[in-house]
Amino acid sequence: MPVSSKLERAEEICGYEFQDKKLLRSALTHPSAVEGEPVWASYERLEFLGDSILGAIVANVLFDAYPEFDEGKLTRLKVSLVAGATLSDVGSELGLGECIMFGASETGTGARGLHSALENVYEALVGAMFLDGGRAPAEAFIIRTLRPHLAADRAEHPDNPKSYLQECVQGDGGEPPAYKVIDTAGPAHDPIFTAVVLVGGARQGKGSGSSKKEAEAAAARDALERLGYTKDGVITQQKRK
């Protein structure tokens, strides 16, 4: 698909027409497509901004929507909505995959590469809309696309193992878990990371994934099982009650 068509399709998905098309193009551009060019040419800086804006807007919406929820429930619900897996699924549902501009070095990464890119592009588009048109278009996009994934029971059964592990450990009077990547294997375009999580200074979990985030999440899930915060492999509140 030509670049111009990708930009037009992205605007249709966002429900917003950009005044600065360069912002939109950057939000859709994977770093592999602009190697050697200035950092603003890809989505990385916009992703950083969009991540913070997304968190603030989701927090505000949840605060108003669930006046009966305490801090813990609001946090778990927020984390489940802004988690990478959720944003990747939303990006796929919206059809953002066809709008992303990849470089030759990303060829062969398959589903894993696209999964990560969809999450990053979603956040980058939020940042780009915020810069181009202010809070209103960014908020409208977030609410419209994340609303179908909003479910109150996510506050009881969180999808993010890192967040839940921290809550459990600190709830029992411990310090926040610490993560460390101990190995990176595979080719540069399709790496496999291995991470461990330390709880109270002792290694309690280990996991691997195609990104550091995935490896740390796998390590947290392993720790939750070892420490008894799960039942039959499912994250649960049982330990805390």
C-alpha cells in the first residue's frame, strides 16, 4: 500500500484529520524503516508521549466511571486496559497493521514483530493526536477504541502479572520486585530475552519472551505461582483475603 494510502487509512481509523501529516507519518513508522535518520522520524518519541497521555486519560475516565472502586481496583482496571496485549489486540482489530511502515530488517519477525509494533503505534498515534489537536481528539480515540474492552471484573482478575505481583508483595509488607534481563539469544531481528524477578533479594521467577516486557511478565507469572498467589495457574485474589 502506498504511503499516502496508509496515511489516509490511519486517519479514517483515528477518526481525525491531521494538520501536520509529518506527525502522523512518524507515528506509523517503525524504527527499522528509518535507520540512520533523526530520532523523530519513527514512532519512538511519540510512543513515549502517548504512553503517558493514555495512562492519564484512562485513569480520569475510570475515576469518574467507578466511584465505588478503591485505589487497588482502579489500578488493576487501568493496567489491564493500557497493557501491551490489550493495545496490540485493539490495534489489530482497528486494522492498524496495514498502516505501519516497516524496514527490510523487520522482515521475518512475523506475528511477534507485528504484535509489538501494533502496541507502539497505538500509543504513538495518541501522542501525535495530542500534539496536533490537543486532548480532545486523543481522548475521543482512546474512549472509542478501549470502551469495548472495559469490564469491571478486570479489577478483580488483573491481566498484568507484574502489576499484580507488586501489589501482592507490597501488600504483604515487602519491597517492590526487581527485574533483570540475564540473557539475549537469537538473531537481531528476532531476539529471545530471558529475565528473572527478585523478591526480597531472592530470585523467585524466571521467564522468556520476544521482548524485555514479555520476558519480565513471564518471570512475574512464574513468581506468582511459586509464591502461592495463583490457583491452578490463574491469577487470583485468594492469597490476599
